[in-house]
Amino acid sequence: MKKLLFGWLAATLWLYAGVSDINIVPSSFDLSKTPIRFLDQKALNYTQIDSLKFSEISDLAYDASAHRLYMISDEGILFVFDARFGQKIEALEPVKAVELRKKGGKAFKKWRRDSEGMTLDGRKRLLISFEGKPKIGWFHKNSDKIGRRIKKYTLPKVLRNPKQYRSKNKSLEALAWHPRYGVLTVAEWPLKRDDKKRQTIYALSDKRWHFKAEPEPRSAVSAIEVTDEGNLLVIERSFTGLLDPFVVTLKKVYIDRCKKGWCPSRVLLKMDSHKGWDVDNFEGLTRVGKHRYVMVSDDNDNFFQKTLLVYFEVKE
């Protein structure tokens, strides 16, 4: 009986593993009236890849020439997928998973491996940002040293001290690379010294741009990506409790139209769980083609949540 039960459980887990179709859009919602076109939507149902737990994905980066989609978890694990994007997600297969390590190969201490943001720079170097003790590092991505840190970047002075942030868990949440301004980062919540609705984009040169956070309570930046024309696509999320709406906003921030440091923004799509959206904790975003992006949700290592990968186009 035990053998039969074990066999049934193993078969169930095998069937559950992999990629399945999902739909987060309410049946009554007309996406054609928005600048967003959903191309494909998947749930990633892996339990482990290379014996490492697949969960809590916090950001993405895509190398189009190598067809590699990188996923980082906030437990300091880097996952590599072979991925191809056409009219739909044409391929998505796990290739490798490794734990992030320091330059000499030593493991990060548990409280210093909270990796949250990720991007590829203009030379396709893999950059990762961390909460806790805020830092940004360059990591190997395709050699026998994959996942090892190569160097740390110098942060603007205002971002170096963890006490400047509203919480150790609310620091360098989002990361992107801009062809003109270089590495850009955003804290999940504004710094203590700033108004709670005044979000700031920081370049490593200490150049800054400000934009207004969404009106929902505790609205926080969870991901950023540079658009084709050089502005920013931003994910903001608002969560205040299980009985309250979970709201995820896709917005564009026009850093090429700022006046006195303040930049205008436009909401492209607002996804509200109390209006039928089957949203989860979207934390990652990367551009995969012209005007095309994928975003991913963090399942918080919770059985009742999912890792969702949504492929979409911005039509404006």
C-alpha cells in the first residue's frame, strides 16, 4: 500500500511539474481598450531545478541573442531557462540552477542573500541588486563560475546606509539598465526622508528622477524596465491584507519629460483582485522584444500562490 501511495504521489508531482496555461484576466474585461495586449500566460509549476527549490522569483533578465531567460529568487538562487518569444511563448525549458556566491566562491550569509532586482547591461553582464544590506553586483552568467560575484558597484551615498530605508526589506527592489544613464535602481518604498508618495529612480551617477506613486495604500515599486524609446515601464503593487484588494499597476514613467526632477506617468493597466483579476505578487519584469515584455510573480513559497509568467505587448 505504501509503495502504491508513493508511486501515486510521485506521478502526481511529475504531472504537476512544468508549464501550464492560465488566464488572469476577468471574463468581463476588455483589454482592447487598454494599451496592453496579453500574448501568453503561463503558470510555472516546478518544485526543484538542479535540486534547488524553485520559488519566490523576484526578477527576470533576458538575453535575446542566446535565448536565455534568467530568473532570480529572493533566496539567492539563479535559474536559467532556454526561452523563445514569438506570437506566444514558443519555448521555456529549465537549463540550470545555482546558488549565488561571493567572488571566492563562499556562500552569502542567509540575511545577505535577499536578491530582488536583476538586469543585463549593455555588454550583457548580469547585474543583481539586494535588500537587507543594499548592494548591486555583477555576476558570472554562463561559465563554470556561474552565479559567482565578479565585482560590487558603488552606490550613491544616499542609498548605502540601510537605516535610510523605511525597512531593511524595502530597499533595492528593482533594477534596470539604460543605454544613456547606465544602471538604474528604485527602492520598494521611498526613503524615510521622502514623502511616502514620492518615488525616486536612482542612477549610479546619483542622477535622480521622481514620480508619484499610485493612490492605493502602501503602493510599492516591485519592478522596472527600460522601454524601446528610453522611458521606464514600472510595476507597482498594493497589498494591505487578505480581505483588501490586491492591486497591480503597470505604468509608464516618462523620464524624458521631467520638469524640476518630477516625471509624468501614465497608467497602462490596473489589475484589481476585487474586480476579478486573478493576480499574484508580480515582482519581475524584462523586455524580450520590441515593445514586448514578460512579468513574473513571486509565490512567497506559499502553496496557495503561484509563479505566473505573463507575456505582453505595450501597443503605444
